[in-house]
Amino acid sequence: MAKRGRRPERLAAPSSDYTDELGNVLTLRGSLTPAARREYAQTLSGGDGRASRTREDAWQRAVELLFERLAVRWVIAGAPIHRQRELLMRFRAASTEERAWIRSVLREHCAEHFPDVNAP
């Protein structure tokens, strides 16, 4: 018999940590909704209704969108970033090397958890 007043336990998606050569850790969630998958695929293909986008613009926005949907935490030089807005702002300010590492992590993560997602 269930106790009154208790809410059911919330399920949390599993997450995976990826560490770069400097010891920074990017944590990505292990779930991606069907709607997010469709939005990503549509953005990547350039079919999101924005005719002014070039193929490169669409690719860059798709990478950002995937990062935005999957990033849970990023610890850089021991300082954790948890808030979505701050994660996205830090991603936008990332160096060329950091972005390359993030893309490789996204490819690895998607291959393992979302094989139907064509990662950048």
C-alpha cells in the first residue's frame, strides 16, 4: 500500500562524463527526446525554415543545439557550470580547440547512446 502524500520518485536520465587532456569534465545526459532529435535533424539539414542560412550556419547551429540539449555540467579549471544559459554562453566563447573536443565528445556520446542521431 502506497503512503499518502508521497510523490513518486523522479526518474533521472543517466549521464556520462568526458574528460579532456587538461582535466576539464563535460557531463552529457543520456536521454534525448524525439522532439529534440527531430529539431536537431531539421536544423542540421537546413530545413528549419530559415532560407538565409548557409550549410555552414546550419551545421554550427546544429552543433550548438545538440550541446544545449545534452550538456548537464562542464567543469573547467575546477569551476563547475550547471545552469543551461551559462553552459551555452561558455560554449559560444569556447576556443577552436575546445569546440573540436566538444564535437568529438558529442560524436562519441551520440554513437553510444543515440545511434540514430547523425552527430556533427
